[in-house]
Amino acid sequence: MTVVQDLPTPALVVDADAFEHNLAAMAFALPGARCRPHVKAHKTVALAREQAARGHRTFTCATPREMEGMAKAGLGEDLLLANEVVDPDRLRRLAELDARVTIAVDSQATIDAAARAGLDEVVIDVFVGMPRCGCPPDRAGPLAEEAVALLSAPQCPSGRFTVILDPSQLYMQVHESCGHPSELDRVYGTEASYAGTSFLTTDKLDEGFRYGSDLVDIVADATAPGGMGTFGWDDEGVAAASVPIVRNGIFVGYLSSRETAPRIGRQSGGAMRADGWNRIPLIRMTNLNLLPKPGMSLDDIVADTDDGFYLASNRSWSIDDRRLNFQFATEIAYEIKNGKKGRLFKNPTYTGITYEFWRSCDAVGDESSYVMLGTPNCGKGEPGQTGHVGHAVPGARFRDVQVGVGKW
């Protein structure tokens, strides 16, 4: 008789009677394909084979590695990956498996990533209140319809157009063209060898540089409820605060630290954070927010636009090392004619110069479209650090924007 303590580890010990009882109960209550056992419950091919022998030929996996193990064991008749994956290499490996693979998606971006990898079956993950991934319930139907429509949609036209940015794109515009250039350590050159510098040199603070139109108000608010950049104190012990960056279109402040703020005659704005105990604190974005303006909802802005495009769901971004010249792509564009959304287009892109773009803003949405978004993987520093930063934004309209760059 083998004693449990003598087993080589790691080892999985199963109560055989309980396991047989559970298999029988599952087979009776949820026969055949109606039941999709979750491999993460045991992470064992041998137990999955026992489940398959009782008629359960479809399985749910939590990770790509679990799917690879099931496929190699000949259990790839029907596998579902329940968590979103956006890494291209992992998606390509899944597409190459000798298995029927379906993955969960929660946005047009994750659908597009799966399609580029060669995966042609997805299910939409719906957020039901638990702190996990998933699209809002009211977006699930439209997201599925958009994904199908994009398969046959025409290429987005090129030219100079009025553009309305949905919050799902505007947050990234704020991040790249407003957040990074306002980091004061970057202005002083500490990122020059890695990520670059900034066009927002300190003389622009003194001269009252016009960053955008009068409608543009941007704050770095570490106190904003629900933001990924919300905290009590930064890593220099400075209390969280809301720091104006752009007020009525005029550049008025930086993201700063105890080290850098005195060089411009100010106190720290409390933006120093490290991603772990073994990294030095760096100036990081907190919640860099474009404030809403009363008077027009996002639907009102669309209705007020005679001709243009409505761009949604960030797909890619590219910006120079001074954060001045940028190019963005979104997953989807809707033509606007006479105040109404019309035809759908694929592969929309747009480009511009940061301050010219923000100066062209002539409408900012009210509180009804104001939503807290952000990114959990903002990179900075050598050695590299990953920061969680938030961006609350409404929708907004920009005039005379160059749309359609690159070759398709």
C-alpha cells in the first residue's frame, strides 16, 4: 500500500469513489455535448479521458497551455478557451492545434486578433457583474453584428474629414498624445535613450502654450473613483490629488515628482510610482482624464455633424519620440451623413500633429458618455516597468483630420 506522504510531488490525489459519483451525476444530469467540463478543475489529461469516456467530448480550458495539452492527448474534438487572449504568438499556436478551437472575446479588438491568427470561431464573453473580462450585456448583440459586417465591409476612404472619436478610441488618444508628453522626467530627458523626450518643453508652460481648443480640459486625478491610476499616496509619500494639465485649451501643468517639480517652481503632483519593491519610482500617469462638457451628448454631436466618420475601438497606435506626430487605427468606422450613422467601413486610420489635432476639437460630450477606461500595461523605464493608468473620457469631435493612411 502506498502512503500519501511517500508519493513523489507534484502529485494529484483523487478520491476514486467521489470521482466516480461525480462522473455519473454529470452524465445523468447533463448528458453528452450539453456538458462542457472545465479542465482547470483538475488540469489532468487522465481525468479528462475519464470524462470523455462518459460522453463529454467538449471541454472548457482556462489557458492556452491547457488547450495545447488537451489537443496533444487527442481530446481536441471541441475546445473552448474561456479567457480572452490577445498575444499574436499564443493565438497562432492555438490556430495550429489539431483541434476545433473556440475562444472567448469581449471586444472588436479581440475578435480581430483572433481572425488575424486564423481562428474562425469565437463566443462573446458578457460581463455579468463579477470582476472579470466581458463586454456589457447591451453591447453583446451589436458586437456580434459588427464582427460579421466587417467581413464584407469596404475599405475606409482617405481624405480630410470631420471625425468623432468614441470613448473606446479617445482614451488611447489621450494616453499617447497628452499623458506621456506631460511627464516631467521625460521632458528633462530621462527617457531619451529608451522611449524619447517631449515636445512640451518647460518654456511652453511659461508662455501659456495653446494645447487644444477652449473645450479641452485635462486633469491628472489620482482620486477618481474606479480608476486604474487611483491611490492614496504615491511612492514618495505625496497624497493623491487632482492636478490640472490643460485648462480651457492652455497647457498649465505636468505630471511631476519631488525631484522634478522644484525645477519649475512647484510642488510635486504626486505621480511617482514603482511597479514593485525592486524598481525605482518613476513619474507615471495617474488617471489622465478629458473632462466632459455640458450641453451635448455623444448622440447630439453625431446629429450635429453633416459629414464625417465615427471611429470606435482602438486597434493600434504609433507616435514619434517627442509625442508630436501620431497615427492611430480603429477597428471600425461609421460614415456620418446628415447627422446619422450610415455605412460601416473597415481598417480606418487617422493621423495628425498633437496640438493641431486637439486645437481642432469643436465638441466634447457631456456626462452621459463619460466613462472610465485605461490601460493595465503602460510601459516605462529601464529596466522596464508596467503601470496601471486610467483615462476617463467622453466622446469628442475633431475637424479637418487626415483619414486613411497606409496601404491595405
